[in-house]
Amino acid sequence: MKITFLGHASLLVELKDHTILVDPFITGNPMVPDTLSIKQLKPDYILLTHAHQDHVLDVEEIAKHSNPKIISNYEIATYFEKKGLRVHPMNHGGSWSFSFGMVKYVQAVHTSSFADGSYGGQPGGFILSAEGKTVYIAGDTALTIDMKLIPMQFSLDLAVLPIGDNFTMGIEDAVLAAGFVECSKILGYHYDTFGYIEIDHKKAKETFQKAGKELNLLAIGESMNI
């Protein structure tokens, strides 16, 4: 499983026979280099954690040239289905076996609405199990005790956690979250894009290291294999 960081909370997950895009926010991200174009992205599936603009901005444009299936909560799925896109609706606690593997929709503590004011349902995160690996994609969330439920069912190879603070967990809470989900390998995201969420990279890595955890901070376009 190869995971590429596309900036902010956008990820590209490449499997042997499928490609999964998470929360595409590329054209509106000032930090994304011109060399990265959404025309390059042709996912088979798109996972959406919630409806905020910085997570769904490029869905429709990408869907025009790749016709992916959108996996999200019922409200978000319905919103895009009405626009003629292919969807698979889910809700908290539910799981489904797709052609690439299993997805479970889990709790996140945040808000969720579309830029046009439409209701975006309740936010969530995903447990993705494929090719013998299991990844927790937390989405935008506060630290929540519900995270302790995850290791009761799954042994994680990677936890993708927001670390930018202000709108989500900050570094200290993310370290606690890593402990809650019992995962020592962390990919940080949702940081630096805006002034509100800028972080000290060196301090962030040192804080995780002191807790016996490995924090990975990828440059936009950089990948890691798990």
C-alpha cells in the first residue's frame, strides 16, 4: 500500500488494482505546486470524511474524468448522487467489503456542512483494510475516547491524524490519540495550509518521539509505503 500526501488532508492510496483518493482539496490549496494537477488523478474511489470545502472542493471536477465511486456518510453521498455521481452511503459503525478491501466508518468530533449551506451529516473517519494492511484515517476530529474502541477490533499499521490544532487536535492531543488507537506509526495531516494551523515541525516530531511514536510529515507529492 502506497500513500501519497497531496496537501492539507488529501491523500492518494495506491493498491495493486485500485486507487483511492481521500478528501480532495487541491485547486484551492495555495501550498500545492503547479506540477500537481487534478487531471492527473483518476481514482476508482473517493473517501470523504465530511463536507467542508477544504475536503470536498475537487470532487466533482475529478469525477468528470474518472467516474469514481464516492464513499461517505449518507448525507454527503446523497448530495453528490443528486449531481449524477456514483456513491456508496455509510454511517457510523457500519462497514462494507469493497473490491479493494474493507472500509469501516467511525466516529469523529467536528462539524460538517457544504459551502452552499447544505447539511453534511455527521463527520467521521475511516478504517481502511486492504492488502494485509490496516490504516486509520481520522478525518478532522478532536481527541475522543471513542478512539479506544479501534484497537479492540483492529491492529493498525498506520494512523493518519490531524495535528494542526485550532480546528482539530493539536500535537499533544494527537499523541494521546496515537496511544488510544495503539499505533506507533503516525502520518500527520491537516496542518500548515492556513495561518490558524501552522506548526513547528521539529517540535512536533520530538513530541511524538518522546512518547515512543514516529511522526511522519510528508512534503506535498511525497509518498510512504506501509
